[in-house]
Amino acid sequence: MTTDIPTSNRAGLPPPSVGNLITILSIDGGGIRGIIPGVILKYLESELQLLDDNQARLADYFDVIAGTSTGGLVTVMLTAPDQNNRPLYAAEDIVPFYLDNCPKIFPQIGGPFADIIKKSKALVGPQYDGEYLKDLVTSLLGTTRLNQTLTNVVIPTFDIKTMQPVIFSSFQVPRAPSKDALLSDICLGTSAAPTYLPAHYFQNGDQEFNLIDGGIAASNPSFVAISEVARQVTKADPNFSEIAPLDYGRYLVISLGTGTQKEQPRYDAEMAAKWGVLGWLVNAGSSPLIEAFNQASADLVVFHNNVVFEALNSVDNYIRIQDETLTGDMASVDIATTENLNNLVAVGEGLLDKPVTRVNTDTGTIEPVLNGGTNREALKRFAKQLSDERKLRTLNLTN
């Protein structure tokens, strides 16, 4: 073995400096709608297992897995180590995890006055106390810290005290030890959606954190993940030594949304013109203000990614999988009834067989890609690329 080629400090995947690509998986925020990317991830991992072996896990193939809010929870599930130093959860476990735990994280209020009660609670505090979620992630993750994840992770949050985004990134730990926080604290911080769950405070080393939902900073974290890699390149990280920061031909990015409602809008200017504080915070079972922030953030990232990958002739290395046809309860982040959760599973399964789409950079609309096939077919192709890249790196590292 050559001694001048660096080995990854993570389990499994050799560094991109001995391969052709930088592989990135990104998962949006969206509460209970994390079920949708959960379905997609199960399919992707199953394809990797068919190509390699049935113990293959997503963390074995991605240089970076990024997630915001519910996507941050999924990121940790896929990358936190178990007692055998393998991922705590397989991708196929994500949907059952959500089906089991979402009704307890977001207990539903029944009866004819449920909407009034929710609005009243939002006036005086978060709709949910977050205790079940706190107990759940603390018991699952224990004392595991950011530096122990099985591949690099990037999880955005927002500090309400300093009014600045805080990015918990594996890459930042060596130069900012205070970022090496407990994964449980990071999960609680990134998922603390205003009006839904309480803000999360903790101290790590000499730094204190006062965190709310990462969606305030980056509902779609793919751009943050790409930026973190680019920064490593500029800092001469030997794992990225031969990769130009803006060489998008070397990036392979899979970006998963959690669904949104655009085809049948719930709001318009006539309605919003009459809203006060309560109307903006709680309306039609959700929060228009938070939705607007999150949707704008996610859409701008999608537009940026499409422009850049298109301009640099690398569109085949980037896929965005998102369903924009959600309606009613399915568009919520917290209506965790059995019926609604099962409907979201069906959305994810249906999304696999929808055509690959891309933003038209002239009009801003989402359009099917000509001859792009279905998302299922595209993921099969991406799985082959991921498998080939891993094999190439392993071969180069040992020669």
C-alpha cells in the first residue's frame, strides 16, 4: 500500500482523493413528511445491496450526508454507530420508526374544537412539549458525539440568541471543538420548529447554544453540504487534494424533498391581508410564516443547484426528488394520524414512479426531464455510480 494517500477517518468509504466523485446525500426538513424521503432511501439502499451485498448501508457510499430538521434526524439514524460500528438504522427502518414514534412526538387533539385549541396553545407556547422526542433521541444516541458518525454529516440549525446559523459539520470539528456536540443535542436543536417544539439549549465546552429549527437557515441543506466540501478543498484537506472547489463534474448529489403543496395553494393575498400575529403563525392547521421561510429557502437552493450544474454541463450528476402535489393533512408537519402517516408512505412509493423533474432556469417552473425516465430508474443509475465509485476508491487505495 502506498503511504502518501490519506485514508478516510471514517469507517468504510475511502476518501474522494482516490476516486472520481464527491458523493453527497441531502434530506430536507418537514416534520412527519420525513416519511417520504424514508421511502426513497429504502429503495436506494436496496439497489446498493443488490449490486454489492445485503449488509450495504448508505453511509458506506456517501462522503457527506446532510439533513435539516426531520432530515437531520434521518441523517443521524443513517450515520450514528451501533455497538458494532455499523449504522444504527438501515434505510428500511426509517419509515417504521416514523410510524411508531410520530404519533407520540405529535399527539393529536381530537374533537370539534381541535383547531381552536391548537391556535390557543400557539399563543402561549409550543404546540408540543417535545419531551417524548427528547427522551427518544437521548436513549438512542446516549453519549455519541458528532465526531463518531460513520461518514461526514452536515446538519444546519439556527441560534436564536446570536441570530446566526450554526452548522454542525464533521469537517468543522477539528478547528471548532465546541461543534463536537452530542448527536442528541444536535437532533433536538435542528428539529425545534418554532410554534411546534421548544427551542433547545445546551452547552458544549466553553460555548452555549440556543437552537431552533435548521429550516430557518437551510430547509434544503444540499447547498450547505456542497459549501462545506468546497471549504475543505480550499483548506487543502488531503482527502480532497485533487478536486477543484467548483468542479461540479466531480460532484454526485442526491437531494430529497419531503413534499410540498403547490398545485392547490392554501393561501392568497386576500387571505393574508387580514392576518395578524396569530393568522401568520397558525392558520389552516399549519404556520404560513414558517412555511413561507422554509419553502423560499428550499426553492432558491433548488434553483441555484440547477443553474450551476446546468452551466457546468453536469446535470446528470444531480437529482432532486420532490413531490409538489401534497394536499390537506399530508402537507402538514405534525398531523400524525395513522391515516395521514400511511398516506405519506403511499406518496413516497408513488414518487418513485413519477418522472425525473428539473427546474426550468428560465421560468422557474418544475418540468419533467426529456427522456429522463422515472425517479426509480434514475436512482438505479445513481446506485450503480455509487457502487462503482466505492469499488474504484478501494482498488486505488490498495494498489
